[in-house]
Amino acid sequence: MKLRPGAKPHLRTPAAWRGGLALQLFAGLLLALGLSACSEAEAPLKKQKVHPVKLLSLSDEGGGVIQRYPGVVEASERSNLSFRIGGELRELNVQAGQEVTQGELIAQLDDRDARSQLNNARSSFNLAQATYKRMKYSVEKGAISRARFDEAQAEFQSAQAQYSQAQDQLSYTELKAPYDGVIARVPVDNYQVVTAQETIAVLQQPGQIDVTFNLPERQVRAIDRERAMAGRQEDAALAWVRFGRGEQRYPARYKEHDTSASEGSLSYQVTLTLPEPQDITVLSGMSATVELDMQQLTGATGGQWRVPVEAVVMRDADPQQAVVWRYVEDGSAAAETSPDVEDEGKAGQGTVEAVPVEVLQATGEGLVITGELNAGDRLVTAGASRMQAGEPVRPWVKEAGL
């Protein structure tokens, strides 16, 4: 390098040289420390969430064998009272709920025509009877032929039959109670023209009532006939009946079921019988709720449970197999295995396991299932479709005031 004339070469002092070198070393050190920190950094620990779940406990009653159906009350012994002949009602002496005794007059038709026919028949009978007596005396004396006597005898017998029939027709204008009972229904009004065999009043005998309800075809087929017949004699009830909205239920016995399906449906009418309750008023036509012990009627083995529909799910691994998720309480193990689990809800913490089940039938209150389940098992009923085996959960407890 050439210098200008008179210029002096510029030289760094030792102090300046040492300061620049230190600055470079410091920058390199910072860079190395930064790279080291990046290579050794670990991902932040994720906290494992313990899901609250709603549980259902299986009871000793099985839950799936008791099924409910709407029913209608009918008198066990009842009669539809009607006239044998038609006519105009002149008297209607009863109303629904009225007690009557045997032989008491229920209703009466206009009997003027019947009385007129009776009078005519009586006159014809009296004349034929007198003629018959004279002919009998005459034939014994030989005054008339035997043929003439036979004609008189036939006329007498015909008049006698017509007279008896006229008496019956008059009696048919009166409708009387065939036994002591209670009038359940009166579907006609006084002075109404009624036809023969038209129901005038429904009479029921107190002491025993029937309850009828419809049972689906597949459940009727499952009923064991021998068990159903034995249920009529055994002390243990196979069915219970609730009336209206009352909580009290009354034991009933299986009586019979129709052998043909109801019109327009695949169901059969089943009849239960029970003593008339003494603490409430029950009349024919009232509504009722029937509770059937289907396990006893069908002879099915134990291990049937009724659970909510949402408790039974299908897993992606086996979409053909229905499962339920059973809660396994093991809070201590879960806490030791996962020390970073949130503290929220550690008490009663556990996991879930899948239990394969078979769905037997669907009812209005859930599904009837069977599987390796026992009384006391607790099943997940809310969020079961999101469960996985071994997933930590805790029972959801409704707080006070919520």
C-alpha cells in the first residue's frame, strides 16, 4: 500500500485490538448458548383431563324384565243389559254408578201393543179351551167323530201356545237386574226408540275387575303357556296395575289373551284380573298402567337389564358388536400413573372398560340387554359414544341447588 507524501501509517493500538477480539468472542458465546438451548428444550407437559360421566347402577331387580303398557279397566263379571224386543223407552230408572239388587226394574218399554196382543190371545185361548172341553165330552158319548175332536184339540193347543207367547212378549217390555251389582254405563236416554239387543245399561258385579292391554306379537310368542297358566294359581304376582297417576300398585294375575291379532295391528289383547281396590273408586272404562314381569312369563334366564338407549354404543373397531362402558373405580392407580392429572375430581376417580352386550328388545323406557353384567355395576349413560378403554373418568355428582 502506498502512502501519501508526508502521511504516517495508521496502526491499531494493543488496547483496541484486544477490545474487538473480546466482542467477537462474546457474540459467539451467545450464539452457542442459544443453539444449545434450542436443542435441549422439551415440549410442555400436557395435563390429562378426567372426564365427568353420568352413571347408572344396575339393581337386583334386573331393570329389563318389568315393562309398562297402557290398559283399560273392565268389570270381571259384567252384562250388557238389553231388551229382546224393540220399542219406545217409557221408564229408565238407573244411572251410572248406581247400585241395584237382583230383580230390580232397570227400564221398561211402552207395553200397550203387548197388552193388546195378550188380551186377544187370552180370548182365543178361552174360546178354544171351552170348545175342547165340549168336544171331549161329546166324543166320549159318541156324539161326534174322532176327527172332529182332534181338530178341536189342535186348535186349543195352538191358542194355548199363542197365549203363552203373548205373556212372554209383555214380560219382555221390562228389563230387570239379573244379579246384585253396579250400573257402569247407561248409553241410552228415556223415551228413545230402541231396537232388540241394543244395550240399555252395563251392569258389573263388584269384587273383581279386569284390566286389558295390547301386547306386541313378538312378546306374545315369547310367553311360556305353562308359566302363564301356573301364574293364575301361584301367590307370586306376575303383573301389577296402577290406576290413574297414583303411586300405589296392585298385584294382578294373568287371565287370558286373544288368539287373533287386533284389527289393523300386530298386537294381541291380554287380560289381567285382580280384586277390586277398596281404597279407591275404580269403574269400567278407566285408564290404568300395567307392569309385567316378562322374565317370569317367558321363562327367560336372569341377567337382563333395561338401560337408556344412549348407554349402548357401537365401536369403530367392531361396528356389529354392541357394548356398554362399565365404570371401574381406581382413583389411586390413576393418580400414581399420571402425576400431572388435574386435581379436579380425584375422589372416586376411575376408568372405563367395554362390555359386549346383546340387545334383546327396545321398549319405551330404553333397551333390554344381556351380557356379562352384575347387580351393582355402574354404566356410563352420557357420552358413552366418546369413551375409550382405560380412559380416566370420575362420576358426575349433582351439586346441591342445581
